[in-house]
Amino acid sequence: MTPRLVPGEDTFLCEPQRSLVLDAGFRFHRGDVIAPFTIVYETFGELSPARDNAILVCHALSPGPHAAGKYAPDDAKPGWWDGMIGYGKGIDLARWFVVCVNFPGSPWGTTGPRSIDPATERPYGSRYPWISVEDMVESQRLVADHLGIARWRCVTGSSLGGMAAMMWPVRHPERTGGLLVMAAAAAVPVTGVGWHLIGRKLIESDPAFGGGDYYDAADTLRGLQLARMVGHMTYLSGPALEAKFGRRRRGGTRQFEVDSYLEYQGRKFADSYDANSYIRGQAAMDEMDLDEQYGSLDAAFARYSGKALLVSFDTDWLFPPDEVARLSAGMRRAGADAVHLAISTPNGHDAFLVDYPLIVPPVREFLDSL
């Protein structure tokens, strides 16, 4: 396949989103079923005749399946991991076939809380099931089966996507060739859970939220805006905040620059994201705990003996390096060939979206080793 590059830009034209429609429905990990059910996904690159060059990219809470490229040359920006995925990039599409699946409950195409229930002709809203990371993995498994991919050459992801990625060698070790995780660990530390809970309570206490049935409201939810501000703070770092804002005021007013920035981020996010999706996706992140679910990390990864590259960032407040080191040690005790790469950067949790000069070389080297 000859890549269709965007003139004058370091990106490419990608294929449209694809859908897998499950007429019999999707069964959630906790037993709920929604039928029919649509899973949206995107693919990048070309699948080899042997179907042995496929990489699964698991997206985080905020983005969706549009991981790289542009649908049209005049799109405002490319997919969320375009700095990593592309021709000649860390995940080189001249060699690899990439799949990114929109997980259940997300607002970006897969049947979610704001989708219309055909039985009521109203959004599912508060009736939508509470999701788990296992549900994310199951939706990805169904797409893999649909595409005829028996084994991923590598499963990768960051943040919530990294937690979903590491669930693959736990649940499907025979289908996981390698594991590449950034800014994620076996569980969210209690400080992160605390910040997440504050954000969810801000949404749930907003009268306009209506217990989750808010879709007739004309305005965006203030609770969701505030929750995003809280969440956004956990993605940054002290050095990054100091360098970007310090205690500077805005335009001669008494408003801090950081206040203006957080208000902008909150409004932009709430204009497009679904509050029900936010609280469910974030709760799934907090509920995952491999130690608690399997008794120990050794037991969780007992059936996986492949390679793993676990990347941490020293200014990541959400998943500090010591949590990633603990994960790496547990995987090695279980028999996996796990390596912890600790990267120094001022960019905090969001470094996986920013520091491509630091992360592309080890990614390329790891994929070459598989």
C-alpha cells in the first residue's frame, strides 16, 4: 500500500472509521447486556497476509479510536498519537498494522450512554452499565476476531489505555506477543483515586446532571467543566505549571493565567465529552487493581512469559515511577521479560503525548526486538 501523505505535513490520510455491529448485543463484565451494540474502531497501515504484524493501541479516557493521521488534508489536527504512529515514526506503518478500538461507554462512536436505546428512543443515560477495564479488553478481542488477528505482535497504551493494555497478558497471554505500557500501573494510587473521586462528585452534585439523564439540557455541565479542571491538574507537573504560568496575571487583571487556562480546558472538554462516559471510564480506571483481583502481581501475570517495556515519567503525579517499578518487579517474578524505563521530563503524566524525541527511540527498539 502506497501511503497517502498530507502535502507539507508530517502525517498521512487515514481510512474512515469502521464499525462492528453485534446484533445479539454486548455482554458487560458485570452481566448487563445491550443489544444491538456497535463497536467503532480504526485501522492504520496494512495487515500482512499472515496477519502477524498487528499492533493494538489502547486509547486513554479522553481520546477515541482516531489515533493517527487525518481524514482530510484540511482537518484541524491529526489523531491523538500521530507523533508516534505513522510512516517512519516509532510505530512505523510501513511495517506495522495498527488497530485502535473505541471502548464501551466512550462517547466517540461505540454504543455509549448518550446513544439512543431503540426500546425507548431516548439516550441510555443513567441506565447505561458501569464499565470495567475487562469490558474494554473484550471489545478489542471481538474486533481482533472480526479481523482474523489471532495474536497481537504488541499491545500498547498509556494512562487508562496502558491499564487496558496490561490486562491483555493477564487475560489473553497466548494472544499477546509483547506489552508496551506508558504512564500506567497495576492500580491507580490512592492519591489519584482521591482526585478522581472529587471530580466525579462535582459532576454528580451538579443539579443540571439530573442523575445522568441530562441530555435535554441546553448548556454544558459546570460540574463536568470543574471535574476536567481537577483531572487536568493531575496530568501536569509542578515544573511545567511554573514554566507555563507561574503566578502571572492575565492582561493586567487580577485573574491568574492558570485560572484562565483551566477554565478554557474545562469548557472545551465539556462541550464535546459526555459526563456519563467520564464518570464511568474514570471509575473503571480506579476499580482496576491486579493485586486485589488476582491476589498478587505474580499471580496476575503467571501465564505471561513475553517481553514488556514499562515506561514511567519522573514528574507523573498520577502514576509515579515507583508504582511502575513495582509492576515491573512483579512481572519479572512471574517470569516475564519486563524492563522499566524511567524517563526524566518536566511534562508530567502527559509526557506520552509530548515527549516524542524521548519515547520514540525506545519504542522503535522494543518493537524491533519482538
